[in-house]
Amino acid sequence: MKILFVCTGNICRSPTAHGVFRHRARQASLDVYCDSAGTHAYHVGEPPDRRSTRAAALRGYDLSDIRARKVVADDFESFDFILCMDSGHKQILERVAPKHGTAKIQMFDIQDVADPYYGGEDGFERVLDQIEAACDRWISTLQNHVKAP
């Protein structure tokens, strides 16, 4: 199973989801490859925002190896799921998805994950709370899918 997490610039929400999900998937012994990307190339090659990195580290998640990149056409074929942090990302990806793409483009959570970039430190904590809960739901769903006959 391969999952791609997507936000706008790939420095706040999607790398946080990437780091949290891979950590919790390992804890659950779930064999999943994950990555993250942005709908825009604003920060290609940069590490996650320092506030995201700090909030994640305080809860035991390591984002240090993640670097921002933009979604590319191959992502629509190489990933099983592309999980969008908000409905705007989903609309963009559905519009640019190649016809031969096989990835399921879905929302990461039942509601948009708010972009904490222009706010204070507390926004990164709230986003992390939401991401942890959504990751747990996805892991549970994937575990149940794998166990089903």
C-alpha cells in the first residue's frame, strides 16, 4: 500500500501527516509506504516548517528527512491513495489527474485540515491533534481492509 499526503506547499500539513502516519503505521505493524507533496512548487527541496517540526518532535514524530516536492503525473499511478488536506487540494488534483491514473484521490479527514502557516504556534498543535486522529482512523480502516477475506 502506498499513500501520498498532499497540501499546498508541502511544508506544514502534508509532511506532518506523512510523519505521523508512518510512525503510527510502524507501531501498528502495517506495511505502508508514504510520502507527501504539494499542489504548488513554492518550497521544493525545503524541510518542513520549523513550527511543524517542533510540534511533531514534542510528540515523538521525526520529520527531519522530509523535503517538499510538488505532485507529479507519476504520483497518480504509483500511489494507491492520494489524501488531500483540504477540498481545494482535492479539486486541483481531480482536475490535473491523468486519465490513466489509478490512485484514489480522497480527503484525508472528514473536514478540511486548516493551514496553520500564517497563524501562531497553537495552530500547529491543533493541526497535529486533527492529523493524529485522522491517521488513527485511516490505519484502522486499512487494517480492517487487509484482514477482510
